[in-house]
Amino acid sequence: MLKNFAKDPRPSRRRFLQGSAAAAAGLTVGFRWNGGMPKFASAAYAADGTLAANAFVRIGTDNTVTVLSKHLEMGQGVYTGLATIVAEELDADWAQIRVESAPADASLYNNLQFGPVQGTGGSSSIANSYDQLRKAGATARAMLVEAAAKDWVVDRAGITVEKGVVSHATSGRSATFGDLAGKAAGLPVPVDVTLKDPGRFTLIGTSVPRVDAKSKTDGTAQFALDVRLPGMLTAVVARPPVFGARVKSVDAAPAKAVKGVVEVVQVPSGVAVVATNFWAAAKGREALNVQWDDAGAETRGTAEIMSEYKALAEKPGMPVRSQGDTAKALAGAAKTITAAFEFPYLAHAPMEPLDCVVRLDGDRCEIWAGDQFQTIDQGNAAAASGLKPDQVRIHTLMAGGSFGRRANTVSDYIVEAIHVAKALDRGTPVKLVWTREDDIRGGRYRPMYYHTLTAGLDVQGRPVAWQHRIVGQSIIGGTPFESVMVKDGVDGTSVEGAANLPYDIPNLAVDLHTTKVGVPVLWWRAVGSTHTAYSTEVFIDEVAHAAGKDPVEFRRALLSHHPRHKAVLELAAEKAGWGTKLPEGKARGVAVHESFSTFVAQVAEITMQPDGSVKVDRVVCAVDCGRAINPDVIRAQMEGGIGFGLGGVLYGEVTLDKGEVLQSNFHDYRVLRIEEMPKVEVHIVPSTEAPTGVGEPGVPPIGPAVANAVFAATGRRVRSLPFTRDQSV
Amino acid sequence: MAVSFVLNGEPVSLDVDPEMPLLWAVREFAGLTGTKFGCGAAQCGACTVHLEGQPVRSCSTPVSSVEGQSVTTIEGISGKAAAAVQAAWQRIEVPQCGYCQSGQIMSAVALLEQTPKPTDDDINSAMSGNICRCATYVRIRSAIHAAATTMEG
């Protein structure tokens, strides 16, 4: 597998995770999937007749099939997708499928794209699990067939399996999986199994119902916030008003006077108020009197930081991609076009703010969380608690959204909870709850960026040169993994989507200035493509306009080496009626972008409002994610990605004044609401390519598609996000 | 001081700080965790419950203010509109992460109880206070229309 990683041109998270795992003490599990099945080591299952054929599938005598998900379900539908793959090869009946979260154990459940790390991200869950889970399902099926053959004394070749029933036509025998589980459990696990011909798939490619739909409509779905343990206390933490400040002094007495407050403890991130319930903890925090030491803290404002970025952009940065002679081609161009783009900090703001439950007891640490980064969290939790990673047990619950926030290299919320638990009596479980204000002001934002682009056209209007400069913080920089992961001054997550621009332009240069700012940053759904798709797809539209060409035709002509980009572009344009006349006041814009090996094109139809704002009426989306496992989940992810991305470009910004975050809750960190959601039409490209992810790739194209529609309607380019800040809209 | 009210049809008496928001009283003292905390400021609607049949934001409703009244949470909804909404939510597969959906459903049920055949504008007005960061809005709208159709039939 490592060979495959090396071949992958995309640097970003994949490379980071391999290095980070190697760097973090105790995490070097060294597991590599070689096509074999990790065994599920539990005698208990064999004893009660359950067939645990491997780490991913258990078949009970009650005829249920339990699929263990190594990935976090945070809305993307991964429980359903992973279970579909197993059920397909097992020939199970969908109604008998259950899904459970796998324990944290990188030796069994590592993400095959992340090396020896268990974690969810980079839209990789289906892509890395597809072959592994097909084999897991086929192995279990082979054991059931073998058990039936032995029991019935018939030849395996005459046995068929359909919808959870094993049958032998000649003898007329049949049995359920549950009937055979106990007998199959005693058999050796086969090494080689035959996978189905995809032409015979009956579940993959159909929209089986989501396994979590019911529990998410009757209030029974369990999130970390819902965990209740005997004797559990609740903690909220007072954190400094500026990033990097420290506690100078605390007057805890007024907080301790609040009924229900049990303890006030200083932790590295601030001061924790621990109480018998959330409300008492929150009231106690209000009453606290903390003096902060700002020495070494970030005290600049975002306007000041952006000015510095603009000055930096005057000079060349670290080279990222260079082909041909861009400077010479620009100098000789018949026409040059230039533009600059500004991107703000963005908070993830998942509906469930950060929270977890921790219980420390002697040599055991237990964590209940919507955990996205189990191996990294085990390592950080172990370091904070003084234990070994394998003494840290993580119960992964479903997460109320994440968008990247719960996967962070320092495990901020988990480590904070551990420091609180350390201060309490041994074994007392503590639930840490971040409020919405803590979330919006707590950092780990999508970084602020400044981009400049220059393009040159020849006399025929063909693009001959493209120069792209990016200025901003590195997501990896400043973490303990910087020395391992930032190569030649370039963090791949800063430039993905720009460095691999698909357009056929002979002279092309991309460079990067990585800045040092004390505002903590993190990947935000679609990572680098959240800004690179915007700048490149708005700018290519500008270049097309300068060349006097239709934006779709102009792109098509430059995509001859990228057929999958071209195909989604053509499909979206066709389905949207590109080129047909729209009523007065309406306009269309288009964008196409690849992220995480999935190709998405979107055409946005907008109406300019009398007050100058934009109403997005309809979005036509074409997606190529290889083989479609569950078309309805793919549609849902495109719809959701469009809404999430649209809210981001229209309204999203975190701003700082003298280092203090100015926003605090949804009244001033505005997100998309129902009346602002466009109609969405999704078209999936039929494909037999390996399946790729859909959690993130729906996000990047919507911003530039809307911006290009605004240009078509008004002749104005939105180059400073969000739209509400841009003077031109 | 104990606060007494009717919760999902049953009388309850909770010994809590009277200023405590109904949300936390219901979650941590009555043990019903289907109602969620999203913002604490009546900005997102994740905590929506029914008070005497009307949707309210329980995160900003002091528990003392519901003394003697009837509160319904996601665990306790019933009736034609509730059944139609929950069925439509599942059939159309509205939820993604699911965290906001209790609140969405409570708002949708209240809407349909008062306006059995809502227009898109009615839906916008009734549902604008419920944020979904997964942006399941397209399906929320479809499911409300579908539930309205079910209720007619």
C-alpha cells in the first residue's frame, strides 16, 4: 500500500498522516493491509455462536449481521455505505444489517489511505474501505457456505446465497445466516475468496435506506452530549480572549459559591469550572474572575494581517509548480489579465459543539466522543494522562457534524477534558461541553488567504500563461508535525486545487508564502479547495471573458487531457440548459473542480435582488465519484455540500480586532438558512472506476459558480469573501 | 426549589435552579436527551420543544416559566402531524448528522398542526429559525410537503 501512497500526486492529509503517525511516540503500529483480513480476537463471540469472520462483520444466532464501521458517522452516510459493501458480498438481506462503531485500534481499523492511523477525513472512507470490506463480506459468506456444505453433506458448488438465505437446490435444504453462524464460527477463515462480478451487484448502486434514519427522527440517536454515567460531572472552560494568552491569576471564590459547582481547576487551556450539571458550570464560569497574561499572544487584527499578506504577495514565494517560462510568456502576451482574491477565516460551527466524556481511573482512560481521529486522539490522550496509547479506550459515537473540526492534530477538546479529569477524584467521569461562543471564538479556523493571479492570452485569445500566488497560514505549520510534513516550505493543503490546475496552459507557475500567525487553523470541509477552487474558477471565467469566449466552451477546450473534468462540465451544462435564455434579472454561472479524486461541476442560476444581494434559485450539479455505492447518499452529500459552501461564501467570516474574535454565535456568524437554500438537481456520471468520496467535493464549485453568475448578471466580479463584505454586491 | 409541569403527558417536579433553561432541565434532570443544545441563544432551533402546543426554544426558556404548563419533546410527540412528519423524514431520508433534526421535526409538526397545507413561504417562515449545518434544507422542504399530502389522505 505504501507504494500506492507514493504514487498519489496529492500531498495533503494523506502524506501528513503517515508522517504524523511515525512522529507521534507509541503510534508506530506499522500495520499494512496486504489483502488479508485482520482477525477479530474475541473468544466470547465464538462461545455464544456468533460468527466473527473478521474485524468487520459479526453474524449472530439471532440472524443479525453487524458491520463494524472503522469510520465516524458525522452525517455523510458512511455507516450505510460501508455496510452496503459488506452486505453486497455477503448476499445479506438489507433488513438484517446493523452497524456499530469499531473500537479504536489502528492494527485492525486504520484508514488505508492514512497509513497506520485510524481516522476519518479527506473523503476517503469508501475509497479506502471498498476492497477491504468486499473481501470481509465475501469471507464471511464463504464460511457460511462451507458450514452449510458440511452440515448438509453436499458440494459447495451447488449452494447459493440470496437475501440472507443459504440454499441447496438439489437437496432442497436451506438455512438462515443465524442458523449457520454457530457452525461457521468453528471453521478456519479462508485466505482466498472470490469477489462478485460487479455486474451481479444487487445492493451497490441502489439506494438502500440509511441505517441511521429512524434514530435521527425520533430523538434516540446518541451523541457525546447524550452520554450519562453514574457520578458524572460537567465542565466548561474559560479560555483567554486572545489566542496564546495564559492564565495570570484566578479568583475562583465567586464561581465556587454557585450552587452545583464542585471544583474550579486550572488547565493548560484556561480555567475549568466543574459542576453537577451544565447550567451550574456555565453560571460558575460567568462568575469567575480570571486575569490573563497576553505576553506572546496574537494581538493583530484581521485587517492588519491581510495588509501584511498583500505586501508579501508583491514578492515571489516558494515555488510549488512551474512549467514552461511563465514570466517570458506573460511579457510576450497580447493581453494580460490580473486579479486578487481575499478569503476570511471560517469557523466549522457543527451543530453539536465540541464535547466528550472522559473517565480516568488508574491505568485506564476511557473516552466517549464523536471521534474523528482515533489514533491521534489515543496518542495525545495518553501523553496528557501519562498512560500508554493502548490504555486509552475510545467509544466512538455519532457526531453532530464536524466538517473537519473534530479531527485535529492536537486533539484539543479531548486533551482539555483529560486535564480536567486528572484534577478530579479518581474515576469520576467528566463531560466537557463547549458552548457555541466557545466554538466560534475557539479557533482552528479555515485559514485566511490572499491570492493573486495573472494570465496572458495570445492574439487568438488562447491562454499562454498562468501565474498564481497564494499567501496564508499552513494548517500543518505550528503543529508538532511541521518538521515531518512541510516539504521545501510548502504545505500541500495550502495549494491543493491550484497546484493541480487541470487546464492546458503551456506556461504555468504557482507559488506560496506561508505566514506565521497565532490564530490556530485547521482543515475545513474540502480544505485547500475551499479557496483554490474559488480563485481559479472565477479567474478562468475572467480569462474566458477577456478572450471573448463562452465560459463553458473556453474550459472545455482546455480540458482535453482531463476527460473526467470535461465530462462533468458537459453534463452539468447540458442539464442546466447552458446557453438558453433566462428571464430578465436571472443569470447562470459555472464551475468545475476536482477534490479528493472526485469530479464535480455545478451551474448556479441566480436572481439579483433589489438590495443588491444574490438569491441562488437553482443549482445543477454533475458528479463523477467512480462507482456509485448509494446514489441517494451521493445526492444528499452534493445537496449538503452546496448549502454548506454557499453559506460560507455568502456570509462566513471570522474577524479579529486586536487579536479578539468579533463573532460569537449564529447571529453574527451567519450560516445558510432554509429560505436561502436553492433547488438542487444532481446528476451522477455512470462509472465503473474505483469509488471515491463525496463528503467534501460538493463544496468547492458552488462559490465560484455563484460568483460567475453574479458577473453574468452585473458585470462585477466578487473577489473578496464573503459576498456580504464585497462592495460590488 | 421544585418546578412542576407536565412533560410528555406526565406530571414532573424537578428540583432545579429556577433560572435554568428548560433545555437543561429536560436533558439532565428529566433524562430526555433527544432535545439538543446548539447555541444557547435561540439562534439555531436545535432545542425546539412544544409549550402548550407552540414551538419554543427551550435553551432560552427559564424552567420556572413553564410551571404548571404542558411541555412536549421529541420523545413525546404524537398525533397525525407528528406521525406524518416522522414518516416523511425517514422516507425522504432527511437527516445527515441528525443533531438538529429533533428541533426541525418539532418546528415542522407545529407548522402542520396550524397550517395543514403550507406553501413554500409558510415553510420558510416556520423553519427559518432552525439551522442545519449539513444543509438538509431541500429534503426538509420536500418532507414537509409530503407530510402535508399524507395528512390530507
